[in-house]
Amino acid sequence: MMTTKKVEHTPGPWTFEAFSFGTPTAPVSHKKIVGPVNDEHGSKNLIAEVHMNHPAHDADGRLLASAPDMLEALEAACEYLGGETLNDDTPEGNRLYEKMRKVIEKAKGNL
């Protein structure tokens, strides 16, 4: 039986940075989401590139770059509210808690 090792995401913080390439007469501007420095040369870990041909892509990049922070906040909120089970018997509280747990599981690749 073959087992696979679960790979964790690149640790935060992630940042959303502009970069350009191409030629002086035909420049191409993109933005990228990068993680912390990952080698002795000071290179940052590339997470994703966002091609800036649509106004929503800037917002998409900011959302992607905030993912590790949001995951950390959701995990802290769930832990504060009760760990694996919610210390609140209201239907609204239970729905919200379950939604937060599902988002965490989705982010970790468990759904």
C-alpha cells in the first residue's frame, strides 16, 4: 500500500507585488503573490502570478495573498470557540462554526 505525505502550504506572510518583463518597446506588467525568502540568495517563493488584463484581477491577487492570514484567523477563532465542537447551542452559532470548519478543511485539502 502506498502512502502519500501531506504537503503543507507555503508559510506566510504572502505579499502581492508588481513585476515587469518583456522589452522596453513591449513591456508586460504582471503581479505575483510571493511567500517568504526561501534561499540564501534572498529569492522569494513564488506562489502565483496574476495577469493584469481585468480590473478584478488586482482584487483576486490581494485575496490570494491574504489566504495564510485568513486560515490562521479561522483556526484561532475555532479554537477560541471550542476546538472540535462549538460551546454554543444556538442554530446560528452552529451553522457559522460548521462553515468555518469546512473552509479550514477545504484550505487544507481535506474536502
